[in-house]
Amino acid sequence: MNASPIQHASAPGMDIQMQSPLWDAQPAAEQTVRAAIAAATAEISTIGGEVSIVLTDDSGIRVLNRDWRGIDKPTNVLSFPASKAGGGAPLLGDIVIAYETLAKECEDEGRVFLHHLAHLTVHGFLHLIGYDHQTDRQAEEMEGLESKIMTRMKMPDPYFAHDLDDA
């Protein structure tokens, strides 16, 4: 499902919760998350709303992954879009990111922690506003948007830069 562009872009309100002391090692994490959501909003033309971002650890995200997706292991990011019911500013949903999985991916793939955090935030946000990657066509569209948004943030394209590292 694709999100329908709206005329006037407005960054959503953000509630960022650090639920693990591991995130203390990355003092710029909150600002990186805010910048990623703002860049995504500027690229996609969303209108207002609220988004909750939870920066947790592998054990916290593992419970969510098990309970909501039936997969009993940690993952890097989960998105929980909110229902469309209700009045006022729409709640877009929740994005949950796990510290250890993110850090391990950075180590394994030679990525910069804050760049990968920005990418996962953008990826999660796109899910909240209706993008998915169930089919090749959806994945191509979503990855293209992720690349544009990361470029807007003056960060490496997460797909192009990774391909260059493998060459």
C-alpha cells in the first residue's frame, strides 16, 4: 500500500523513549531520530500526527517480536502503525529499535552507527505511513525513498554504499 501525498508537509510530534541504558553510549541518538523523521516528512509530504519511538535493547524487542509477529528472536526495527480511528492529530504509530542488533549490523557490515540508526528510523516511519516491502515492486519503491531521504540528510545511501563495500 502506498501513502497518498498530501499538499502541506508538517513534521509529526515525536515522543522518544530510551528504554535501555545501552543508548547512553550514543548521545546523538535522539537528535538523529528526530532528523530522520523530519527528513522523511519533507520528502514524503505527510501531515502532522504523532509518532512514538522506543530505543530499547535486544531483550525488549525480542518480546515484542515474539508477541506480535510470532518470531522469538530480536530484530533491528519494528513498526506498529496506529489505527485510523479518532479525531485530532492522528497517531501514526510506534517505531521500536534495538541497540545490540543495530550495533552488530554496523560491525558486521562496516556501517556508521548513527547513519544506520537514521536509516532504520526512516524505514520504520515509512511503514507507519503505509509503505511496505512484501513484493519486489513495493521493496524497490520503499528502498528508493529510503535512499532519497538518506541523501537529503547528507548520509550515505544505505543500499548503494553497502554495494560499494562489497565490490
